[in-house]
Amino acid sequence: MKAMASTPLLSVEGLRVSGRRDGRTFPVIEEVSFEIQPGRLLALVGESGCGKSLTAAAILGLLPWGFAVDRGRIILEGQEVLGLSRTDWRCLRRRLVGAVFQNPLSALNPSLPIWRQVVEAAQLSFGLDGRAARARALELLEIVGVPEAESRLDDYPHQFSGGMRQRVAIGLALACDPRLLVADEPTTSLDLITQAEILRLLQRLQHERGLAILFITHDLSLVAEYADDVLVMYAGRTVESGGVRPFLDGPLHPYSHALLGAIPRLEAPEVRLTDIEGVPPSPFDYPPACRFAPRCLQAIARCRSEDPPRVGDEGHWAYCHRPCGPEGA
């Protein structure tokens, strides 16, 4: 494993993303900050619609039409990227960042053989000719564990299973030897056995290459097994962050506690699972102060009128007026 550097590979500071609709500008993500060190996996978790994928899109410079970063900083390997031209940012992204998306079939071109897709970015970056490009494609497919890789180079995406397509997508993301890998729900459409294989592959690449990984998921059982650090989002804001072990042993925010309480436990099958009544708010109608207050069983009047303070320490903190105790009480 490569030695871990003390300087963050990725630093996001006070990120705000706004959208426009019907002539109105509204915040979707506000004051999101985190760091990822080389060789570590940060899990970004929360319910659907909390802003996880939009945060990743902002980092990648791939926000959909109508959305824009209007505040904050994104620093990649010491370089501020938000002020770069589109061309410069594309070159930097191609060199330093790889991305693995949720649906590998839609991420691959059905009309091109696999080897051409896997190596396209490397050809653009390094000027590889046909023979060298094909050799690089074979190398990448072998790295990600595609069986009989040489005989599969000329196959098309539909000739691969879902798990093999995701391996190909990971190979594509690794084509330019990136330092940061953004994995957005990369195993959602896979069966449990294939899911475990893909996650072990990402973990191996993380350790062998010193990759920094931003892993987006709503599955906290995966966080417990594979993450080093965790960031919990709710309604476009960070509610809790810290090392994965302190977080699992004693979540501070009632939202985090409820999410963890919804995970079945084999050692305690008699324990009733928790649920969270209601639904997350729309960006058009975010509540004031604590955005979780309307669904929180611990909320008091202050939660609905005052922004919550930061509690905890540098290794594990949350924004909450009434944080949970060590046992989640």
C-alpha cells in the first residue's frame, strides 16, 4: 500500500449549489465541506434526494443544466478548480479523477467494442496508437478481474453480465491512473455476491494505488464494512461527519441514529427496526433552522427557529441542538 499523505487530495469548502426554475433561484446544496486523504474511502450517505449525487456532479464539473456552484471552493491536489476554464478543467479531471456510475450499461456505448471505450481517455491523454491502446485496454481489464480478458476485448457491452460491465466501467475510470475515484452507487443494480466482489475490488485498488475514493451510497451496512470516514447529508446539508468507527459506535445526530436503527442486525433479530416518518423536504420548501426538525422525535422549539450548533470534536461532529448520547438516547 502506498504511504498516505497528510495533505488532502480533495478538499471541498463551503460548497453551495443552486438551481433555477420558473425564473427563481433556489439553493439545493449548502455549506457542504469535507476532505479526502489519499488511500482513504469517504462514504457520502443519506436518503434519496439529499444531494449526494449533485455534490459529486459539482466536484466532477458535470452539473446538469440549470444548476451551478455559486459559492465555496473545490481544491483538487492543491489546485482550485472552480476558476478553471472548461478546457483546463477537462484536462485536469481526465488526469486526476475517475468516475464509476450507478448503471454500467448506460455508462458504456453499446455501439463500440469494449477495448476502444476503456482506453479512449488514455488515448486522448497519452497519444497511444492502436497497438499500444489495445495493450493498455487488456491491462486494465486484467486489473479489474475480467476473466479471459484478451478474448473479450472485441465484445460489446450487451455481451457482458451486469457485474462484468461494472468491472469494465471501473477499468475505464482507471485508464489514466487517477488519484481520486468517485463511485456513485456503483453496486445498486447488482446482486449481493457481485456487489461484494465489486466492493472488494474497489478496496483492493484503494490500498494498492493509494486511491482516494468518494463512495456515494444509501446503504449503511456497506459503510460499516468498507468506509474509513463518513459524511451524512440531509436536505442538502451536512448533518454529521467523522471516522466510521466513532460514527457507528455512537451517532450524534438523531437522523444518523435513525438510519443506523433501520439496519437489521443478525445478533439481535428481536430488536425492532426504526423508521422515519414523513419525507425529506423539497429544495423549494426547505424549513428554517434544522431541516430535519419536522421529522425529528427529539425536536424542540429552538430546533425550528435557530440554526443548530456544531457539537463533538474534530474526529466526529454533528450539527444538532439535542445530540444523541453514546447509546443514541
